[in-house]
Amino acid sequence: MKNIEVLFYRSSFRFVMIALIAASLIGTASAAGQKIVLTGSSTIAPLALEIGKRFEKLNPGVRVDVQSGGSTRGVNDARAGLADIGMASRALKPEESDLMAHRIAIDGIGIILHRKNPVQALSDEQIKEIYTGKITNWQQLGGEDRKITVVNKAEGRSTLELFLHHFQLRNSDIHAHVVIGDNQQGIKTVAGNAGAIGYVSIGTAEYEEAHGTPIHLLPMAGVPATVANVRDGRFPLSRPLNLISKGAPSGMAKRFIEFAQSAAVDDLVTAQYFVPLAR
Amino acid sequence: MISSQHNISSLSRADATLARVTGSIALAVAVLLGLVLMLLVKESWPVLAGGGWTRFFAGEGWFPAGGQFNLLAMLWATLACSAGALFIAVPLGVSSAVFSRFYSPNWLVMPLRRIMVLLAGIPSVVYGLWGLTVLVPLVARWEPPGASLLSAILILALMILPTVALTSEAALAAVPASNLQGAAALGLSRKGIVLGVALPAARIGILTGALLAAMRALGETMAVLMVAGNVVQTPASLFDPVRVLTANIALEMPYATGDHRAALFASSLLLMLIVTMLAWLAGRGGAHANV
């Protein structure tokens, strides 16, 4: 009798254990199904990471995995299905029409000079010659007799990438006098040197200029460097930041893309010095 | 020094516990240092292995995107910054220590020391911000671009000055009073006592302090990053912008992958070797001072 009882307890204990293990297995399986993988542009990755964190908080059990590796990887991974969503800091090319781009923000950079510098506009060609060391004095551009201090960004920064791409330059062609890390350092460097020229994210520069920092933003090709012009797509030195999906997105990926395009992440976009979408 | 340990024949139980606790904490620090070293070696291994380390001293320069990892220009810049800062800070620091020990009125000694301690405690980013907004524009007015080896040297000198001054003062204070009184009794002037007796007696302590200051200068990142200009080139003049090894790591690590990342870890390893050598020298100096 006793033996049977013991046996009964044992088997029920075993049953409970099996049930628990099975439940936990099912639980992890469903959580694993709730994972969104994003790969691609290292420009977008930090923003996607922040958006992902907020998305995870709003959707418990969902994991957002962000890996950088360049826009090309983002496009390829989205096409091959290696990633649920690709990230590309450019518009899609005609041969990529099998994919769908979902714009989440715009990246724009502006050329800044010291406020005392009388030069009011520079052509693309002139900027190129300044950065490659062919023009070394503001006098050559109708300014005062003052040496030009070329401020460049450190390797790997997205602003550098956009700048080089726009002016068709290689980083090794640039004769820099000061290499900076972030936008604030760039603005302080130009504000402290009447002969300096630099480029920084437009959002930051516009804010600083409006709040009395002695810098001024140059127009590009006649278009004033303002956040509004970047948002409208009129400013030449800008590029879209896109999430890429293969065909129309569905399920969790769709929800993530909609969330990334919503006004709920505008503060994250601004914090990364990008321009939020016009809505 | 060493023999005093053996005077205690047996430890009480409370002492034994305390010995175990403090001993394991000391051991943990050593293990931590070992782990840091291991991590640096492991992460830099991809470029160190197979003779890849020669790439750090050959090639056209530092173009990580093109696989060129010549560190020499940044190594010279790092050494030039630290040497220049020592060149300024050591005479000033020692002079200030001599003043406060031998010439200063009594009421001024404590305020001076407090100021030095305060200077030593200012966060480096504050020095950097001051350098970027005040010092660099000043130098730029003289010779653009302003962000230069000179600015880095001046900022570093300011930062290590308190270390030199405080250690020198401690070294001077450790000179036996009888030596100084003897010199005074022999009719030496105060200047004679300072230059002929006190400074020679304290020289090893002062040297050790200077080595500690050099270690701080070599490792300083934020302040130098903000004022040095960060252009990778071997400095030919004081007004050339330069990039030091620490600034290079801070600037590029967030975006580095693959061999580039490994090369940055390797440059940390190089810095660690230099600092270890200085620490060893300082330790030797300290050992001599105690004999």
C-alpha cells in the first residue's frame, strides 16, 4: 500500500516536472518567435537600437536584435531573408525594386564657418578645393587674409561618410588641420577659430547658431541649411534613412516599422542628430 | 622596512581573518589586472599573430579602412606630449614645493596645498572644455589652427602639475630635519640648503613623482582629444596638430570592426607596456629611496 502511494507521488511529481519543462520550452519557443533582426547601415544602427529598446518595453517578450555592417549588407540581408528588416542610409536603387523602403528619418549636414567670416556662400567645387588643400587662404575666396583651418571628422562617422559621398572625395585626399569626434566638438572648434571651416549635423548647428554660438551655416546650391529644408528633401547634403523589407512587411516587423515611423520616436531621432519625418 | 613584518611572531584570530580578507582583495586586484592584459592580448591577437605586428611600424600611415596600421606617428606624438608636459610641470612643481617648504609664510602653506589637491581633482573633461574654448582660440590667434601639440602640452602640464608639486613636497618633507639643521649650523644660506642639501636628498622621491605624473600624462584621453587636433602625423613643430594613442582609441573604437578594432586593442597593449615600464622604474626609484 505504502509502496503504491510512494509510486503515485513519484509519478505525479514527475508529471509536474515534465509539464513545467514543457511549458518553459513552449514559452522560450514563442519568445524566440518574437525576435526581430535588423542588419545594415551603421548610421541607422544606433537609432534602431534606441527605437528597439522602446519597442521592447512596449511589447514584453519581443526582442529586437540590431547588427551593423553597412547599407549594402542591410539590402542583401533583407532580400535573402537573413534579417527581418534591413537598414540603408540611402534611397533604393532601380535594380532593388523588389524591396520596399520605409523612411524613418533624414540625415542632413551643413557647412559651418565662424560668424566673423564674411564669406556667405561656397560652391561644391570650392569646398572640394578647400578640403583637398588647394585653397588655403580665405583671401582666395573673397574673404579676409586668414589661413583656412580645415575641420574634418574621425573615420567611421556617418557625417564623414555623407560628406565624402556628396563631394566624391576619399578620406585620404583630405588635408585636415583638426579631426573631431562629435558635433559639439566641431561647433566649439569652429566657434573658437575665425578661419575654420567644418561640417556638422544641421539640427545641432541650427540650434547653436540660434542660441548665440558664433558660427554661421552656409547654404548649399542656393538652398539655406535648415532643418525644414532637409525635411522637405530640398537640401542637397542630405540622405534618407530607410528600413528595408522584402515585399510588404507583416506581423511583428510591420508593427516595428510603423512604430519607427511614428511620432512616438521623434525624440530619439532628434537625440541622434537626425531630422524627424514631416507628418 | 621588511624586517618589521617578522617581529610579529603569531597572528591573533582577528588578525588572521583580517589578513585573509585584505589578502584576497589584494589578490583580486592582481587577478583583475591579469584579466585586463589577457583581454587586450586576445582582442589584438588577429593582427599580432603571424608577424602582423610589423604593420604597426611600417607602411604609409594610419588608414584603417585601407588596412594600413602604422602607429609610429601617434607614438611619437604621445611621447612628445608627455615629455613636453613634464618639461614644463617638473620645474614649476618642484619650485612650488620648495617655496611652500622653505620660503612660504606659515599661514600660506595649507591654502597652497589645498589648491594643489583641488587642481588634482578637477575632472579631465573640464580641463578639455576649458582648453577647447579658451586655450585653443588663444593659440590660434598666434598660429592657426590652434589645436596643436603646444595646446596638448600646456593642458597636460596643468593637469600633472599638482602631482609633481604634492609628491615633491612630500619628498622634501621626508628629508631629516637634522640634515637641514646641520647645514644651517655650518652657516649655509637658505639657498645653499635648498640647492645643496634638501633637493639632492629628495631627488629620488621627486623623480618618482615625475614618473607617476608621466604615467598620467600618457594615459590622459579626453582633454588631449579636445585640444590636440587629432590629425595623424609626426609632429614637426609645436603648432602642428597631432593625435595621441589614447585619443585614437577613443575616436575610432565605437565604429571599428575586424582588423581595425584589433589594431586599436594592440595600441592599448602598447600603451600598457609603456606605462608598466614607467611603473617599474618608479618602483625601483621608491625602493632606492627607502634604503
